[in-house]
Amino acid sequence: AQRVTQPEKLLSVFKGAPVELKCNYSYSGSPELFWYVQYSRQRLQLLLRHISRESIKGFTADLNKGETSFHLKKPFAQEEDSAMYYCALIVRTGNQFYFGTGTSLTVIP
Amino acid sequence: NAGVTQTPKFQVLKTGQSMTLQCAQDMNHNSMYWYRQDPGMGLRLIYYSASEGTTDKGEVPNGYNVSRLNKREFSLRLESAAPSQTSVYFCASSEYSRGNSPLHFGNGTRLTVT
């Protein structure tokens, strides 16, 4: 069963426009969620974790347990934000991480 | 501090050949993982090792074997490569004993099976 769903494979926004990358999850326990980013031909890097409630590179993500969502948002997109973004869920039994299929974000100058 | 190191970076195999992908981490992490990344499929877990001495199957284990050689090293073996195993392979590690500990990834191995 798909535990993490990212409905948009591709997303294009203009520079300076707001951006929202959607992530929904399915998990009966208490979720631990992350956003990872992969710039062109680089390794995946941790962007955000929900428990930290931090803002990294202008991105924020709020866990909504009622909607089972963890959407990634940024008010003003920059060209350097163009990358592949993955939402991930930890299942603590065995410490397994499940990833969504990813959203490729392109910021148009 | 190198983090997670994978070798080789690129590999081309013929169908039926075997190879081992190597992974080492220097962060003293307990858990290590192998993922494959395919267009439109995201990252899928092949095998993982929650701690030294244990290994378990992930979502797509068929055609692969793993060895947790010690706490630092976790290798992935393809015994008889198939074109369907053409992919980018990522090794990752995390600190299992700490809650909410993230994954740290290697640079990946781009494998082509012809």
C-alpha cells in the first residue's frame, strides 16, 4: 500500500510566485515526516523534518493530521529551488523510510 | 568527514553478469539502507539493516542480496543482472536509536544493464 503520495510529478512556477508541493501520507501510527531535495545529479539532502518546525531556504511544511498531509510551501520561489523534491515517512518498526514518487519543481525566470 | 561513500559511481553490465555495490558510512550510524531510484517511481527500498548483524527485505528485494559486513559497511550484490535493474542506486544511513533521525545519502551509483 502506498504510504506516501505526491500527486504532482511536475510543477512549474514563475520566479517570485508562491509554490506548494503536496504530500499526503497513510499511516496508522504517529507519523514522522521529512522533505528531501535532490538538485541535478546530486545526492538527496534533508530539507525539513516536521518535528523541528523549522524554515530552511524559505521553505516550511506543516503536518496536518486531520488531512494526513505534509505540504511543502515557499512564498516566493527562486530559480535555485528548481530540483526534485521527495516527501518521506518513517515507520519506526525496523526504522524504515518510505518515499513518495517525487515532484520535479521548475522555477521559470 | 565523508558521510556516506558509495562505489562505483558508474557501472555498465551485461545481462547475467554479477557485481557488488559498496557502501560505507563514518557517522557511527546503526541503520543502513539501499534504495533504487527510477523515473516516475521515486525511491524504493531494496534492503535495509536496522542494526549490525541484521538485514531485512524492503519493497523490491528480488534479484538482490545484501551483506552488513560491520557497522560501517553495507554492500548490495546483483548475482545475475537483468535490464530491469538498470537504475540509480543510493545507499543511506541513519541513527536508529534516536527518534526522528533523518537519512543521510551517498552520491549514488548509476547502473546500466544491457
